[in-house]
Amino acid sequence: MSPASPSANPHVAAMSAYVPGEQPQGGGWVKLNTNENPYPPSLRALEAIRLALVNEGAALRLYPSPDSSPLREAAARFHDFDAARVVAGNGSDDILNLLIRAYAGPGRPVGMLDPSYSLYPVLAAAQGAEVIRVPIADDFTIDPAAIARCGASVFFLTNPNAPLGVSFTPAVVRKVAEVFPGLLVVDEAYASFAEGDCVALARELPNVVVTRTMSKAHALAGLRAGYALCPAAVAALLHRVRDSYNLDRLAQVAAAAALDDREWLNITVGQIRSTRDRLIAGLRQLGWMVNPAAGNFVLAAPVSTSRAASPETAAHCFEFLKARKILVRRFPNHRLTEKSLRISVGTEQETDVFLAAVAVWMEG
Ligand code: PMP
């Protein structure tokens, strides 16, 4: 007789895993579903990896810097921030997890905007923490007083918002920080594509953390690197709960080199913003309802002469595109997203292919 399957922690047994965007196998896809960067990373990042591998990879025998010094120092240079208050993570998802480990748990809820990033509830569930959702209004505004009284120990304010694409001004975020009694985390995964950011708030205020990723503007999603800009006391706590070597040697040096290459960042981000504007204009011309877009993606509700905006229309358009190997993303579970598709900003050519396919769908 084989032994019975051992019982897990009840809160873990009851939770569901995060559902990542599809990563299709095989070539030929126009992949506009996971907000990856369509351009390659900085050549300096590749050079840093090559350098770290000299002498037949001898350095790989040795553990990396435990606190990711090369990346922390580059992030400090990039943001004019104190390196002692930068904590590096294996992707910003790692940072989000550390924040929840340190600040949430049973009786200490996690707060988030609704809609926003669907990983937060998964990380909260893993720590046995309740989730409190504060709605974004139909006009895409947020209510600082509602966040202030929501009862969360830590609140995630995704800015620019994903999946809506809209951003909140630093003045509004400051208002939230001034009234919210817990730790306010501004998830700035997409901030490089927007007009402003909240780094100054993390510099000044004792209850604001800004999280950043190397996956989007820096085109290093495959490497897994991100970081948090924190008050000193928060940084100290995150260091206690992180894995002892949470970033590998190659990720540390490549991410640092990418941060130091501002020129490549400016060129590629400039191109993505300009393609984003063209994508928005193209869709609006076809009559689609398009949200203001501050990130490297656009949320837009498909319509055609024969179909009004609806969840069914969005599903129909999604399947039509998928059959032509164009992959976008749907968010059918929220009233502000159910009629829409989220389209990552690709290259100029990918955008042409997408817009041409949409024009064909419009005729159907
Ligand atoms: N925050 C938001 C809002 C995101 O959309 C993502 C990417 N899915 C992340 C954080 C995580 O990015 P990464 O772990 O790749 O740094």
C-alpha cells in the first residue's frame, strides 16, 4: 500500500496558482499578449554576461553577491537614490512577494486597486492574507479616502495601471500616501513609458516603496531582475525575508549594465511610445474605444459595423486574430476590461500586421 498524500497548509491547499500569459511554441506568431519589449536588450547587458563567463565560466563556481550589489548600485545611479535603500529581486514579482511576506498575513490584509495585477491575490493567499479590492472608477480615477480606510496593512497601487493602461499623477499618489496608514507600494513596472513617476515619494516618505522591473523597458524579461526603492526600515525587513542569493550572477551584472545604458533605453522607449500613438490612432480611426495608454500596451474595445462592444465581440476578435497567429490578451472578469483586448506595443511591422488583420475582421 502506498502512503497517503500528506496534507498541506490549508490556505495553500485552497489557493489557485497565477495564470501567466500564453507563451506559444513554434515560430510565426505576432506575440502581443505579455507586454514584452519587441526590441533587444542593451548590447552592454550582453557584453556584461560575456565578461562574467570568461575563463570558461570560472566565476560561476562562486556564489554571487548576496545582496546584488552591482544591480543595487546601478539602480541608485539611475534614480539618484541611496543604494542602501535599494533591494534587488528575481524579477519584480520576487519583490512583491517579499513585501507581502514582510507586511501581510493572517489579520493583516493586502489591498489592491481593482482591476490591477492578478499576481497580488496569489501572493496574498500564499501567506494566508485576505485581499481588499478598492475599485477604480469608470472615469479611471481613484479615491484616496477609500484606500485610506480600506484596512489593508500593505496596499499595491499599480501605476501605470495594468491592465487598464491609464496612469495616476504623482500628486494623486502623494495624496494616497499621506492618508493611508499602512505601507503603500507603487508598482511602476510600466513607468518608463509614462510621463512621470513616484520615485521622489519613495525618497521622501517613510511609508512609500516604488517597485521597478527590468522586464519591460529594459527588455530583460527572460533574465528575471527587478528592484524596490524603499525607506531604510523597509529595506532592512526585505533583506531578512529574501532568499540569501535571490539573483544569479549573470542577472546582476546584465541588469546593472542595462541600467547604465540610458541611450539605448531612450531610443527604444521613444520608438515604443511612437508606435503606441500610431496604434491608438489606428484603432480610434476604426471606431474602437481606446483607453489612454501610459504603458507599453493599449486596452481597446473592438467594434465593427455588425458588432457592438461586448464581451462576445472581444472574444470573437481575439479568436479571429489568434487563428491568424496574432496573440493578444483578454480580461473577461472585470466590467472595465471585459469588452476589451489588451494589445502589447510591438515593432512597427507587427503593428502593421495587427492593424491589417483588424481591418479584415471589421469587414466580417
Ligand atoms: N507588476 C506588474 C503590474 C506587471 O504587469 C508585471 C509583469 N507581468 C510585474 C509587476 C512583474 O514583472 P517581473 O516579475 O517580470 O519583473
